[in-house]
Amino acid sequence: MVREGGGSGNSKYLKADLLDVIEIPEEGVAVMLFTTEEWEDRVLPIRIDITASFSIKKALG
């Protein structure tokens, strides 16, 4: 879940879908890209350890 909204108190949570996991072996990291229908063509990138990306890809099939 992704929280959307400012500090005004009327924030909401969105269900985000994992779009892709991109590995960057030169840096030893990976980036998970999340998106929602509400964001149209925007994504939320989250940087993770490359070993975690292996486990995530394996779990997703």
C-alpha cells in the first residue's frame, strides 16, 4: 500500500502493483518500480539490495 496526500489529514492509501525489478549489478543494487492506476504513467522507484531482488523475482515466478 502506498500512502498518498499531504499533511492536511485527508490522505488515502492506494494499492500499488509491482511493475518491474531492475538489477544494477555494477552498483550491487536493484530498483523495484511500483505503479497504480491513479498515477497513469508515473512510477515509484524503491532501491533494494541485489540479493533481495533475486528473492523477489523468484517469489513472483
